[in-house]
Amino acid sequence: MSRDGRVLAEAAERETRSHTVSLPALVERVLADAGGRIEEVEGLAVSIGPGSFTGLRIGLALAKGLAFAGGLPLVGVPTLEALALVADAAPGEVVCAALDARKHEVYAACFRRGAGDDALARLGPDRVLRPEALAAELPSPCVLVGDAAEVYRDAFAGRAALRPFATYHPRGGVVARLGARRLAAGEGTDPGPLEPVYVRPPEAELARAAPRALVN
């Protein structure tokens, strides 16, 4: 929860249950820790992807439900942009945010850290590619943040300064700050059309598009 650029409260937990059970409880905890009520919320921000297909859908569904119920504007925040801001990079440094996409692929995007708070300049779009291909593209020097740095450590070793995911992980407070700026700039939308950014098609779509084998 953020107000006037300051994070009042945030909460996180390693998911061991259904998102549908844990997310509402986290929202209630954050409101309680911030000393606020849902009626006082003026807008909502949600991490929009790329990431886990199921997690993105459930997170967005909850955000849309709250937005519709409260008549609140909703804004999507790119997940990799929010991740890049926790990398503790110096102004001018290039930050690559990379998450494990499974199937020996990563979701990745690169940014240049600016001098101001939350200042980032995007250097390219969100992509899905093999870790070895991303490692070959990284400039030197570069800071790499995200769980891909640990899952594919052999590919990235010596190519970038690796941030440990246990310390440098996605933060709800960062999403709230970025979302508040977007809402202030008038980027809040009708919740209905907002969709997750998958980058890679979901498995169900890939299965439908795959050619069927002929059976004699």
C-alpha cells in the first residue's frame, strides 16, 4: 500500500497454497498493517506479467473484482520493470530482469537505471528466450536480477553481477509505487479489458495450434 510515493505496508509469502486462498488474506494484512480500510483506497495496481500463467490470472481476477466493487481505477505494472527496480543498481547501470519461464527459457527485459527514484529507461521489450541467448547479449557491465540468475547460473556466470533472488525479489511496494505514478498520469483503465502479458502463449493455445498426427 502506497501513499504520496511512500510505502505504508507490504506483505509477501512463499506460495504453498492456492493463490485464491492466500491473496485475499495478504490484502487484509496489508490494510491492517497500514492502518487503512478498503474504502480509503483510491486506485489499484497489479503486476501484469510476464510470469506464471495461473498466478497472473488469479492476481488480475482479484484486482478486477476489487476495482469493480469499489468503482476504482486499475492499472497494470510490467512485472520485469518492477523487478528491475529492486536490483539496487547505480545510476547509469544496465539492469536485466529475468525470470525462469520453464522449458529452459527465461522471460527477460533490460533497463538503464536513472538518477531519480524509480527512474528506469527501458532498453527493449519483454521477451522469452533461452538463457544462453540472453547471456550472449548482455552488455558489460550489467546487473542481473530475478530467479533465472540462480536457475541458470552456469549460463550467466561471469556475464553479469548476479543478485541473489532470496534478497532481490519482486516487491508489492514497488508495484504500488509504480502503479500510483501511472494512475496519477491518467493511465488507469476500465478493469474489464485489462489482460495479462504472457509473452509466450499459454500451453492450452500451443496444444490447440499443434498439428495433429495422422492415425492410419
